[in-house]
Amino acid sequence: MYSGRELGALNENWEGWRINKEELIVPGGWSLTPDRIITGNALLELNNESDRLYKMRIMKAARLLDNLNSIKRQ
């Protein structure tokens, strides 16, 4: 992928979006990796009330992994 590339030139719907290495940066500054997009999609698919416990476990695991990633970068 192209680093630092603005995507607004593609279409006005992409205004403020950009690519930085392997991440897609949204206008609000959040970075999206392919793993985060897949995880988010999986969470959206878990809409049954019976799956609420699994959602909590997945979110807890995601936060733990994110914290480990933050520590590793320091």
C-alpha cells in the first residue's frame, strides 16, 4: 500500500481518509487494520441476546491484545 496517500481524490465520499503503511486512517483519526475490520464485522454479526456473553469475551480479548500491542511498541 502507499504510505500517507490521501483517498479524497478518488471520490468525495473518501474526503479525509488516508492510507498509512498497512492501515486505513478514518477522518476521525482512528486507524483500521484488516484484522480490526474483520473483528468489527464479526461483532456486528453477533446480534442475538444469547450471544451477549460471547461479545463480552471477544471485546475483553481484543482489549487485552491491544494492550499487549501497546506495551510491545514501547
